[in-house]
Amino acid sequence: MFHHVKELQFDARVSGPDVTFARLLLEQFGGGNGELKAAMQYFVQAFGARQPYPDIYDMLMDIATEEFSHLEIVGATITMLLDGVNGELKDAVHKTSLATVMNGKAPREQFIHEAMTNPAFLVHSGGGPTLTDCNGVPWSGTFVNANGDPTVDLRSDIAAESRAKITYEYLMQFTDDPLVKESLSFLMTREIAHFQMFSAALENIQPNFPPGILQGDPRYTHTYFNMSKGEDARGPWNEGEGPWKMRGNGGSWVYYDDPIAHVRQTHGLETEKVSDGMSMDEVHKKDQALSKKKSTEIKAKMEKGEHHWSVYRTETLPESESRETRRR
């Protein structure tokens, strides 16, 4: 059940109209890294988590709902930045100048030239946000990532918050309006908070590496192929102990400086041996154990027979209090 409260979560304000920045801000309304994408992604992911992971379901629904409130903040800001446009466009008889509502920043001819990067923005919206990015590309459900496994979905969510955060960071450089910057700073900061929430939830799932269930073929999980020759870089991504060490699986990176020679020598990696980490047998046993564990956990939490999504609780009042309530 959703209940809309008309006051915004953050009191969005603008100092005056700015049509050009309003168009840029559409990126966070209907763009691939915007608030609607985040809201729908967490909302869709939550359904699969409802019974097997009720704690994650609760978090996803809370954050999804907050993202809808952030979408409203962005939409309200865009509308205020377009203040006056709708009235001017409605004057279809007399020749008017849109420069008035553009705060005098550009003559009508220059604005028309700028608007051609998104020609439908004002023509279709008439002074409000459209469900597109800043170039007029419509919002799409393909932006949403939901795989039904929390170790995968939460990583997608961490990435989504990271991209949204940096987008706000860039947007703040394209406006001089201090009130708009306050709103953008709030929205950017909430992306940081959500990043932390998703990171904590992922860490709370053990084991969570690698994503999913299967551990992968140990002949290839620890190998790094130097596929581009030149000034080669080395670091923790291709030398020393890999992330497996921290998770008790053992293993260090194996670096192949000449991958062509190695592939030929192993007949297309057919004769590749396990160089470090778990053996093939150990991996197979871990795959079986983890598959059974996860499957059993989820099945145990699924309802048998008739399913109910919600449990409705009725407060029981003392009989005397109940009679008094009815009289009122």
C-alpha cells in the first residue's frame, strides 16, 4: 500500500527559471542512471526476496519508495526551472518571446538551436518533465537489472548508486543556482547512503563470493592473461594473493605474459592444470553443498498450499475501551 504525502522529502527550491539546465536535469528523471530506474530496479528485485530474504525485501522496498520521492524532487525542480514556459506557449495568437522565461540568458533563436538536441522537450511537455533522458531518449525497462539472487542484485544496486552519485556530481557543475545545488547535494548524498546500505546487506550474506552459487573452474579463476602489449601494469588485480585468500579458498594470481604461447602449449587451455587454490574435487563438493544449502533455505521459507502475501493484524482493544470507541 502506497500513501502519497504532498510535502517533498527535501524542500526543493530554485532561484529562477533555467530552461537549459532543466533539460540537463531530465537525465536524473528518465535517464538510464536516474531516479525512476533506481526505484523500479529495487521495486522489481524486492518481489523475489519477499519470502526467502524478508530483511532484504524490507530494505529494497524502503529504498525503492525513497527513490520515488527523489523522482518527485527532480520532477518538481525541473517544473520550477521551466516556470512560465507553459503560459508563454499557451499564447498561440500573439507573438511572444521565450527569452522572458529563460531569464534573459538567450534569445528565442538561440534557444531553438539549443533545443534541437531534444526537440520534443518543450513541444510535448509544455513546462514539465518528460519521461526521457536529456537527449529525448525515452525511459526503458531495459535499464532495470533484477536477477533473483541477492549477491548479484545487490552488486547491481551498488553500481547503480555509484553512477547516480557521479551524475549528480557532474550536474552540479552546470548550474550556478545555489538553491538547485542544495537539492542536488541532498540527492547525491542519499546515493552515498544507499551505497552503504547495499554494501552492508551484501556483507551480511555469507558466503557472497563469487556471486551466485557455482565457484567456477579453478583452472581459470586465478589466471590473468596479458592481452595488450606495451607498458604493462601490475597490481592486486593480476599479482599476489587474489580475493580468494580473504574468503578461505586460497589462491594467488597466475600471470601469463605471453597468452598466445600458453594457449597453444595447452591446446586451447584443454590441458590447463590447477595452479593454486581449490582442486576440481573441492570445487565440485563446495558447489554441491552450497546448492543444497541455498535451495533448502529458500524452500523452507516458502508457504505451502494457499499463499498470502500480507498478514493483516487487527488491534484487540479491551471490551470497555472498544464500546467507548464505537460510541465516539
